[in-house]
Amino acid sequence: MELRPAPPGCRPYEIMFDLIDFKVSLIDGAYHDVDSSVLAFEIAARAAFREASEKVAMKLLEPIMKVEVVSPEDYVGMVIGGLNSRRGMIVGQEMRGDTIVISALAPYANLWNFSADLRRATNATALCSGDLAGLAVVPMDDGRPPAVAQRMTA
């Protein structure tokens, strides 16, 4: 079953994202010629999923990117500050010739325009690349997800 994007004000289970670590068991079901249809079974499945999702603590996941920035030593503080402002976590630094390679993990949604901002801040002397590292739970701030999660569930 595909959960379609929901209009504003709907619950998060109505957004179109993959579910992981989720198991469902069908206990009982019957087919009747008069009132059984594909739509009826879809409605029943949605209702069952809605009921189950309200009983468990579902968590919204976001893609995390492994980012590598190659920068001259003069701009390392600026690069690290830029990654930190995007909820990035620095995992390492190493010298490579006369440049420093900074490795970090950062949410994909927060990396929009990072490359352009990096070029602007370093006078086009730093380069960055990234690969998908995995998924992580979207953190809650004061019990509410950050703006990115609010946009995804709206």
C-alpha cells in the first residue's frame, strides 16, 4: 500500500516515506461478493495502519551524508562553522599536501547550497563531495521536530 502525501494538518503517517522495522500480521479477513472491493481492502488497511501507528512511537528518519571538504588551512574554521550550522558532525581532519581534508556527517536536507556557500566563503579554493552514509532519526527540539521535519509532515 502506498501512503500518499497528506494535506496540511494531517498526521505524519500519511506522508510518503518508506517504513523500516515494521511488521504486520493479518489475523482475520473475508471476501464477500457484494461488499468486497480493492477500495474496501485499502480503506481497511489504512485504518489498521492508522490505529497501529498511534499505539507505537514512530520516528521520522532523514538521510545522512558523509561529506568531505578539501580546503586551504586559512579557511578551516569557516568550513567547520558552516558544517556545524547545518547540524553537521565533524568526524575527522587530516593534512593532504598543503590542504586540510575535513570529514563530516550532515543531514542531506541541510546541505542545500552548501557547495555554493563554500565556494563563496573560501574564494572558490575549497571543494566538497558527499555520499549517502545512512539514515538517522530526526532530532526533536523541545518536543517538536526541526523545520525540515515539519515541512515533510505538512
